[in-house]
Amino acid sequence: MRAMILAAGRGERMRPLTDSVPKPLLAAGGKPLIVWHIERLVLAGITEIVINHAWLGGQIEQALGDGSQYGARIAYSPEARALETAGGIAQALAFFRGQPFLVINGDVWCDWDPAQAQAAAAAMDGRTLAWLLLVDNPAQHPQGDFQLHASGLVTDRTCGADPALTFSGIGIYRPALFQDIAGQQAAALAPLLRRAMAARQVRGSRYGGRWVDVGTPQRLADLDRALS
């Protein structure tokens, strides 16, 4: 399996920290956020990684190089302007050679083991276009995003009585999910997922471990203290 780390965001809520440093290179626990992901992926045997970037992307390439220092082989997908999540993935689709692939948001911290991705992908039947890792709702997002049913089916939070959970920013996707996005087209991921959910083509699991959406300087400082 190959993986993608999303690193193209401007990080507006992290300003002024991100005025001179791209968000994925901000450090917590003595290392950049993106390095935590790379190291976990390599430990899980996932060494082929593509990283998209836009804002200050040259710094990311300079810091990570070809990935050999981590035991990885890193490719880059630069964006002249940020293409949003789905647009950025669509631009890098050729990297995945038509196979299901793992995507991780570069601005989260999570101790989930990516080694579980292979089994999750193998369990996706022919109709399933996406598998999402869901977590309990954090204080800043109490309403959640999607509902996880006992069958493993994931639906929009307006469907049924099951409590909503929050999308962790970690998912496995089939290339077909992005087939309608033209090259260099900016596109959000949520509408694609909701369309697939309406067709019962999204599954997922709840993760009860540590997950942090590192979206503000305060959350970054809190995570840094916890990891240090």
C-alpha cells in the first residue's frame, strides 16, 4: 500500500506561526508533525509516500528530502495554488497505480497504527469507495461529522439515531472516488464522501486512542507538553 500526507494548507488558524513555517513542519515533542506520520508509516511497512504542498512547500522538500533518512521514499506533488483535499489527492492519483491508498492529514497527531490499513483495505468490498477512521468528538467540534453504524457503514450525521463521530483526517480511498475531478481543479473532500455515503459506499471504524487536531497554537503547545 502507498500513502499520501496532505500538507498544502495555509494554516490560517496557526498564524503567526505559519507565516514563515509551513504547518506540517511545526514541532511537537521534539519533531515536526509530519515526521511523526512518516515514522509511523515506515514502521508499518508503508514506505512509498507522496506529499502535496503549496504554501512554503519548498521548506517541506528541503527538510524531508527523498525520505531516505526515515527509511521512506518520498515523492512530492506541488500545487501552484492549494487544490483543497480532494483536488490535491486527484492530482496525485497516478502515484497509487490504481490501488486503494491511505491518506493522512498533515495537521493531526494520532497514535493509530497504520499497519491496520492493509486489513482495512482488504475488507473493502468492490462497491466501497472509502474507509474512514472516526474518533470521539473533541471539545471544539461537539457535533461530529458522520455516523458509524454497527455494520461498519458510515453515513451523514443526519441519517439515523446513532451518535455522530468526528472524521480523524485518516482514510483509505479507491481512485474511483476522485474520477470526476479534472486536473488542477480545486475540490473539497466532504461532498465526495457524502455522495458516496448516500450510495452506501463508505465504511469505517472508531478509534479510541489519542488523536489531536492541531489547529491552533494553543493545541500545538498542549500537544508539545504532553509529548515532551
